[in-house]
Amino acid sequence: MKRLATLLLAVLPALAAPPAHAALWAWVDGAGVAHLADRPLDARYQPLLGTPSIDAVPGKRDSAGSLLTWLEIAPEVRVLRPWLREAAVLHGVDTALLTAVIAVESGFNASAISPRGALGLMQIMPVTGDRYATAAELVRPAEERLRDPRTNIHTGARMLADLLRRFGRIDAALAAWNAGEGRVRRAGGQLPRIAETEAHVQMVLELYWALLQREQARRINTLRLTGSR
């Protein structure tokens, strides 16, 4: 299994590289067989590799690979995993995507406050926190709620799920998260040409795909390529 996982990690980037905007989709069955295709052949397939082409922009300093080891062993990450899984199940957002957003937004610092006043793990503005709060959560002020890690994760997961439904694409949803829904709509549902937003989306996507790749590799004991045409 270790040998197959290593092989998979080695060959997938080459398979997914050409052409531009290429993608690789996969699912792992109960026997540990990885089924790979260049598009989702049915609802079981999930994106494994392949991201929108985003030009390098100023402000992108870290690579996704450099974060993987830290995300594996850091106590502040490990303690949140049950809540990340819980939010993923309840709100329909991948655990890996939530992890990537938190890593980029706050570095898993639950006490983080941005210069603009965004709070907590997912760096949520108080007004946005109110928008995506449940009735039971609204009994507490947003500033208090969003400092609570579990509440912050659930609020962010609701927001991200909503943006994914609205825009239908992960990159556009992440751009709306960073720059606002209005700017993405004015850009025709594409990434607005804002350096900070491009850098943010690129970093989250790189880390998201790396996390998905690692998760899939751990479950694989047989590799099967599936033609889609």
C-alpha cells in the first residue's frame, strides 16, 4: 500500500498537468481501489487535482506543501478535527476545504483578529457572523460567538456552503469570501483581478488539493484509471 501511495503521488501531477485547466477526479471504493477519471463520471467522483489557472501574484509567500507536515502534527489543528468533521457533515463542505481556509485565514489561531475586525479561525466579520448564525447562536453577541472555535467553524462552513451554491465553483466562492460577492458578480462570476484575492484563492486551492491528494493516497491499495470517452 505504501508503494502504491508513493506511486500515486508521483504520477498524478504529471497526469493532471496538460492541458491547461486539466482536472483529475477520483473516488475510493470499500476495497481500497482508487477510481480516477478526467471528469466526474457520477456523483461518487470528487476533485483530486486540477485547479483554475491563476497567475502568480505578489503576496504569495508560502507553498501548500510546506504546511502539510505542520497540519498533521500541530496540537491546535488536531484538537479541532472533530469539529471540522462535524461541520463538514452538517453543512456539506469538505473537511479538507475547511482546513485549507482556516490555515490560510488564521493559521489555526482562534484568537486572531484582522485589522478590519474579522474574528477567529475563519476570520469572519461580525455582520457576516450574524447573517450566518442560527437563532440559538444569536443570543450571544457576534464578537463573543466568533471567538468560540466550534461556533466560528460552523458559521464559516455555512457561509462557504452558501457561496458554493451561489457561484457553483470553488475558486469563485473563495474569491467572494475574500473580496465580497458583489465584486465576483461584477467580474462575471470569475475571479476579480485583485492581487490580494488572487493570492488568497491560489493558496487555499493549492492547500486544498494537497490535502485531498494526501487523504486519497492513504486509502488506496489499488489504482484503477477509468477512461471517460
